[in-house]
Amino acid sequence: EKAAEGVYGFKVDLHFSADGRSYTLTRECKPIVESPTGDEDYAVEHFLECDGVVLGPEQTESELGRLLPEQVSRFFLFDGELLQVRRPSQ
């Protein structure tokens, strides 16, 4: 909808806590061309903040690997085509 209005890109913040610490994981996609048409037309960045401090790239990868190991990622993904929408009877 936003692309139809000429607005491209997005930013998502995930706020969570673990081990008594507060985290904010940010993922941002910014267009690198005026009118993007595909994934390659965006720069993707992510940042991790722990207790108000932005972590560096190596610290971010280490913390994310510890908090969200790849082995559990399958529990957070789904195939939207498998969802069935029930419509009320007319």
C-alpha cells in the first residue's frame, strides 16, 4: 500500500527481555534506488540494543546466536499458504 503512494522501505523494532536484560532488535530496509522493484534495490540493516546500549556487529551476532539460535528458527516461521480463511456463511 505504501509503495503505491511512493513510500518505500520499512523499519521494525522487536522489544524483548531475557536473562534480566532488556533488548531492542531493529531491522530496517532502505531503498538504494529511487523506485525500487525488487529485493536487490534495498539495503538491509539490523541493530541490537541491550539495556540502552547499541551493540557492535560482532557483539550483536554473538548475542543473537545465544538468544535466538538457528536451531529454533523453524518454530518462528510459517507457510502463509497453509492458513485457511473461513468466511461467514451467507
